[in-house]
Amino acid sequence: MKNLKNKIAVITGGNSGIGYAAAKRFKEYGADVIITGRRKDAVEKAAAELHVEGLVADQAKLTDIDALARQVKDQFGKVDILLVNAGITRFSTIEQVEESLFDEMMSINFKGAYFTLSRFIPLLKDGASVIMLSSTSATISPQSASVYAASKAAINAVVKIAALELASRKIRVNAVSPGPIATEIMNKIGLDEALETLLVQSIPAGRMGKAEEVASMIHYLAGEEAAFLTGANFLVDGGQSI
């Protein structure tokens, strides 16, 4: 039932972490996969490892999004699965947030994700599946993550409206919200043993999540088994948001 043979899947931010794990899973189940990312070397390396198509595009730049949509249309035609995954995390208290941090995070996490969806809607096949990567941060309200949480809460709002707007074409739009996942991004934000211990204490499952576990949920939503699911937000967080 989870066969994706002959499906065209586009994954933004597919060169590492959850995007990489999802690309690997889609490929294993027969999909033709296109991954994107900002760093040319990282995209090329990941594409070679995964045996998928790699295209360089910065989700923060509307010109890149437009160019990506044109390239995908020219090379592959219509799209069956769109995973809007690219995003960044930065931390600061509300009092100390700089405008540059606010603009960078909103440009990538919300504006970029929004216009990726917008520009790919004409390319989506009727019956396609769209998955937007959100975060449990939009649910649990972590301190020092106000901008990040707000960007993901905005994604959750768009998912519901997109699900309604695209329902007549049988296109499903859902969000997946990971909790703390052991990925490259955790190292970038300074995850050390002390922070990991603190995070794990907040998770009833008693451990960090794996990128492959989030990819499994994404795969499920991409397939026909999830045909009755749209406009929903799926928490993959080991119970952290309880």
C-alpha cells in the first residue's frame, strides 16, 4: 500500500536531516525524487548518495522558488508529493531578538515555505499530497524560541486553509510536527550532553527522536493509505507536547 512507484516527489531542504531521511524512504519505495537546498556541495553530495535529482534553491529567495518551479515543470511535469521541509532554528528571548534574526527566520520558515506551496500548486496533480514540516514548538511554547514557534504556528494556519482551498482537486495538505530529533540542526544550535539530558527529561518516551521516524509519518501521509487525512497536524514528539 505504501508503494510510490511512478510518483514525482519534491523535497525542499532534502540534503540533510529529516528531508534526507524522507528522500531516502521515498526513493526506496519507488518514487522519482527531487531534493533542494541552498548549499550546492551539500545538495550534490546528498543527491549522489541517494541516487536522486538535486537542485540548488534558496527557499528564502522568491526568485529561486520561481526558478525551481519552472525547472521541475520542464524536467518532470506534474508533482505527486510536495514536502516543504527547509527551515532554520535560532534562539533568543523576545527582549533580545534582533530584527535581522526575525527577518531571517520568517523569510525561510514562513515566507519561503508559503511561496513554495503557492508556486507549486499549479504543478500538483489532482489527488497529490502536500506535507509541510512544522514543529512541536508551535504547541508547547518553548522559551527563547518565540520567532521560531511563531513561524511554525503560521505554517499550521496555512495548512488548514490550503486543505480547504485545494479540496476540490482532492489534494491533501497536512503538517508534521517533530519534537527533538537527533539531526544535524541540533548540533548547529549547540546541543551538548547537558542540553540533551534536559530535552530527554521533557519527553515521556525517554529519548530523542530519529529522522527516520519522522520520515515514516511523512511517507504515510504521502501515500494512498492517508487518503482521508487533510488539514491535520501530526505530532511526532515522543509525547513531549502532552
